[in-house]
Amino acid sequence: MTTASTTTARRAAPRSTVALKAAMAVTGLIMILFLVVHMYGNLKLFYGQAAFDNYARHLRTVGEPFLPFSGALWIIRVILLLSVLTHIAAALTLWARSRRATEGRGGWRYESGKARRGVQRSYSSFTMRWGGVTIALFVVYHLLHLSTDTIHPGGASSSPYVRTVNGFEIWWVVLSYTAALIALGLHLRHGFWAAFATLGANTSVHRRRVLNAWAIVVAAVITVGFLVPPWTVLFGGID
């Protein structure tokens, strides 16, 4: 192989399908880790206003005095933003390549007697693309509501606890939150499995079953963990 062709191959490697799928897997796992930590913080709502507001305030003082106020939080935000943008860009690129390769018809899936539409086609995998769009739109709304206090159904407040409770006392806020979390759960169910499969963990029937089990557990725990606080507020368990 000539030097020119070697250089071309090296430049093309980061844009290869394998590299893009690996990028989606790694960034997806980063976001799952963030969701677990975020869920833990949300559950502090049950400990009252002082605990919840102190937790929110503590996030801005982590790393002091080595880091400035909110320094660690901004590092996390940048990592998350890069992960989200990389994840979306890789997904769109892979989708466009699939459309071009199949002339818009989509890839043919292996069939079986029990799965005429394809053995790879579960409901969660089928909804991955539109579920991702739903989640992205919800994240924007969620940030405007509970982070920046730009929109405030139920009433604005400088207290994260009061702002959260005010919002979740409204039925349509909880309903929209629930719909987004269901989409997230389906996305996580397939995404968790696909991430580890892409990274080489799907090496046998036993491993596949273990990955499937863990994917269901992770998706269920995160979904339920995020849904418990708003429904508890709606029914008066937290005020």
C-alpha cells in the first residue's frame, strides 16, 4: 500500500461505520451514567426542601477551591453536550448511509418463524429514531423549566425544590414527563444492549441473554426512578 493510500485510509477510519457505531456506544454509556446520577439527585426530593436545595447548591461548589464556582458543573455540561452532539451526528450519518445503500427502503432483516418482520426488530429498536427525537425535544423543555427557570408552569421560584414541586402539581406536566420517560426507557432498553454489543460483549447466546437482562433492568430502574417523584407530587405525597 502506498503512502498516499495509507494516509487516505487513516483519514477515513474515524468516519467509518465501525467508528461511528463505537462513538454512539461510548457516548450513550456516558449519558446513561449521567442519568443514574441525575436520578439519584431527583430522589432527594423526598428528603424535603432543605436537602434538595442543598444538593443543587452543592453541585456548584464541587471541586472548590481548585475549581471556580460551578466549574465542575460546567465540565460535566461540556462533556454531556459533546456526547449528545456526537451521538446525534453519528446516528444521522449512519441513518443517511443506510438510506443511500438501500435506496430509501431500509435494511432487510433476518427472518424467523416467530419474527416475520425480522429477528432484530423489537419495539424498542423500532422506536429508537423517533424516541431519540422525542427525548431531545423533552431535554430542551426540561432545561428551560427546571434548570434555567425560563418557563415555569405552576409558578417561578429561586428554589429548585419549589420550582420542581410547582411544576409536578400540574397534571399535563406530569403526563408529558411520563411520555418522555417512556420514550427514554425504550431507547435505553435497546441502546444499552446495542452499546455493549457494538463494543464486543455479545459473544455467545449466554452473553446475549445477560445483556438483554441488564438492558431491561437498567431501563426499568431509570424510568421508574425518574417517574416516582413527579407522580408522588401529583398525588400529594410531596408538597
